[in-house]
Amino acid sequence: MTMSITRAETIPDTGLLRNAELTHLAELLQDQQTRKLDVIVAPHTARSLGGRLVIDGTEPVLSESGATSTAGTYQNNPVALEGIAAKLDIPPRYLKRIL
């Protein structure tokens, strides 16, 4: 299963961004882009806890900038939710509701 995810503890409170300056929003988007992570996980390494995705026992991702641990707690995004719903063969709207 392939998912595009972002670590849950790094997501800012979007309610504070309503009146943000354009430069601040651009910096935030750039920061999110650098933290984005695509991971392929076996079903037994992923679980849901409080609506967030918890991944255990996976290999780090190697890139030009170094190694990134993939184990951790992640906030689900629309792409991840669609992938999980497809894997479970359930409608994405239902999955969002039960999480």
C-alpha cells in the first residue's frame, strides 16, 4: 500500500493561517513539501489511533539529504485516505467518518 503522509506532530493549526501573509503561506507550503513522505507499508505495520495513522517496524527512506525514519504517527491526507479506502474496498467518505 502506498501512502502520501505528513507527520502529525508537525502540522500547524490551520485556523491561525486565515489572515496570514502570502510569504508566510509560501514558506509553510515549502516546509510541508520538504516533510512530505511517500511510504510503502505492509498491512501488519500500520494501524489507526485517534484518527491518525501509526506505522511501526518499517525501513528508513534514503535520499540525497540523508535517512528519514518512516516509523511514527502521521496525519492522514486525502491521498492516503483514498489509498486506504481502496485497499479496504470501502467508500472514502465512510472511512473519513469512522476515523
